[in-house]
Amino acid sequence: MLNIRNEKESDHKIVEEITRKAFYNMYVPGCYEHYLVHIMRGHEDFIPELDFVLELDGRVIGNIMYTKAKLTDENGTEKEILTFGPVSILPEYQRNGYGKMLIEHSLKRAAEMGYDAVVIFGSPANYVSCGFQCCKKYNVCVEKDRYPAAMLVKELKPGALDGRVWYYSDSPVMNVDEREAQAFDDGLEKMEKKWTPSQEAFYIMSHSFVE
């Protein structure tokens, strides 16, 4: 039996553990995503209404969290949007569509709340089935008018981004202090840090841009 509901305080440590297991050695040796989850909940840009867990037969196996982000056009006009992440599924349950369920459920709720656009960073292969597209198609870029291959955009309301050039900025909470994150990780049950092929794939994707 599957159930998606808002995260409760009693879920916090479970969700952090799920996030750690889901991301450990995925992008770098070890990971910092579980520390981000830990500090994100107390930040002003965090959106509790879009913090969901997925239960399978009463056991929490996944989570998705959202923060506010910002787009700024060439005239300095700002637009509040959303970003999500991390999206975490326990490794033994990955590749079964559970992450997509969390994404689609939360995007529907975000639209109901009045948000009209979401920008994320991730592998296109994981998100195009949820309707995300290349950032260049929406003229959403970063500094120096560059379009990262890993930056993906979804309009929750058609025409929300209206074709003008937008510059993306995420929440300051995303700027994780690596020393503090490492100290947090050191206080948890030891996991082996190692190299995996996914780290090279991440390096290539995160340093690629669309022309």
C-alpha cells in the first residue's frame, strides 16, 4: 500500500537517513544532501506544504523537499519560483517509479498553491518524463548568459515565463558549508566513501552547457 503525506517532525531522522543512503557516493565520495535536508527545514525559503514523504506498507521509503528560488529578467524584475531537491528513495526501492510519484504529486500541489514555474538541476534522463525541458527552451540561464545542460524547467502554468530572458538564483540555503556538512556526517554511522562511475557522469553533466 502506497501513501504520500506531508513530513512530520517524527520523520526527520528517518528522512535524513534515507537521503544519506540514497546519495552516498553518487556524485562525490560520501555526500552532503542529508545535511542540506537537516538545515533546510529551518530556513525561510523552505516550503513545509511541499515537503512530502512516501510510505510503502507503512514504512517511509522516500522524500521530496522544496525551497523558493528566483528568476530575474534583464530589467531587474524578479519572479518567485520553486526548486526541489533532494528527491530521495531508499536504494533498494529505486527505479520503481516512486520518485516520479513524489514529483508529480508535489508539482500538482505546487500548482494548486499558485506557483507557476519550477527550475531544477539534474540528469535530464530522470526528469523529462515529468515534463521538464531544457532551460534554453524557456530562456532561463545563469550568469554570463550560459545554459547548463543539467538545468531543467517546467511551467506549471503555460506561458508563465513568456519568452523573455531570465537569470536563475537559488536559495542561499543551497550554499552548504562543506566543513559543517562533513562534521555532521562524521557524527553518524560510518559509511565507506568510494569512487563510482556515476561521479564521472555527474562531473561531465555538471560542466556541460547548451549552445
